[in-house]
Amino acid sequence: MARTAADEHLPELAGLPAIGTHMQPNAELIVAQKPDVILQMKGRRETGSQTEHLRELGIPVLTFELNSLEDLYAVTLTLGRLVGREVEAANLVGQWRRRLAALRNSYATEPAVRVFFEAGSPNLLAAGKGNIVNDLINAAGGINVVDSPRKLVRLNEEAVIAADPDAYIYQVGPMNPTPQPVAERPHYRELRAVREGRILEVKEELFSRPGPRSIDAAEMLGHWLHARPGAAQDTRQAD
């Protein structure tokens, strides 16, 4: 077994050898591990070329997409069948569904919070409806103000100002390594989210890397979005 460089923080995987990043895996390091099968998330064109190269070397590669919670459930069940742990996988998916159903019920009678999720900056990149982040926002009692079916959407500041979200969330990680604090951006001073202090900084690995922690992210987000008036709203590095 091996892992990507980004999985070093996970205790269960930290001791495994790294084979590069999930978008740019190193074929030589992968082959050296003599794997029975490779799990690869679909992504950039370069990743597809790498996948085909590994297949040419005779190694089976299972590619998958994780753009929604339903995708997460389906991939988990597939992996359960692959490793002979179908019952455990089904139980895990059932637990996730129950937790999210309870979360949705918690905020069903409350007004939905209009949310903008910044995936990257300063060339503004937002999460669209085709992103698992959109599902997390919905489960938490929110609505994504970016009305596009795409996973990631390139926008300008004027579009954000026109949307005037109730809450502004921005991630920090490889896609957005050094974002300027939202409240310090001159053009955003009159945004409702800025005026009311409803700005949340989150870790990219928690929100934009689908997995078991996605359920934790939705629950955390629901608690933050529906905090009582007067509660602290400007939160850094929520996890």
C-alpha cells in the first residue's frame, strides 16, 4: 500500500510510502510498490496520461469521480466490494446518510443561508453546483449563490458583490495558499457577509477532498451557519 503526499497528516496512512500528489503521481514510485490495483481520482489531462501509462505497464487502475455525496457513497460501496468488506462499507454509508438526514432536519424550518465558497484567489475561483461543496452547503441548511452546474467557476469580484451572500467561506490549501483576509479586501467592504462578520476560513483538505470527513465538514458548517445572533462568526481554520 502507498499514499499521496497530501495524506501525511492521517495517522492510518502516515507510515506508508508517498508516491507523489493525487494530481501528479510518480509512475516509477507506484510501480516499485508492486500494487495489485491503483485507485485514481479523475482530474487534469496530465493525470489521465499517467493513468494510461500505468495501465500499459499492466497495472489495473480504477478511476472514479467524487463531485457529490452520492458519488462518495457509490465509491465507498465499490471499494467495499473490491476489498471484500461489503457489509462494513454499506454500514458506513448508512451511518453517513443518517447523520446528514439528521443535520438537514435540524435546520429544515430555518431560513436557508446564502453562501459563497471561494476555492481559489486572487483570480477568483468558486465552487459551483457540480462540486461536493455544494452538497455540504445544502446539507448544512445553506444555498450556494453560484448558480452554475460546473464544479469550479471563474468569477470576478463584481459577480460576488452582485450576489451579496449572507456568508462567505474561503478555503486555505494548495488551491488557495495565501488568500487575503476577506474583510481586508477593499471591494468587499459592503458585502453583507463582511458587515455582519459571517466569514469562515476552512481547510481545503476538509472541504474539497471528498471522504469520510466530508460528513464532519457538513455538520461543522451547519453549526456555524446557524449560530445564534451575537455569537462569534469570524472563524479561522475551522476543522
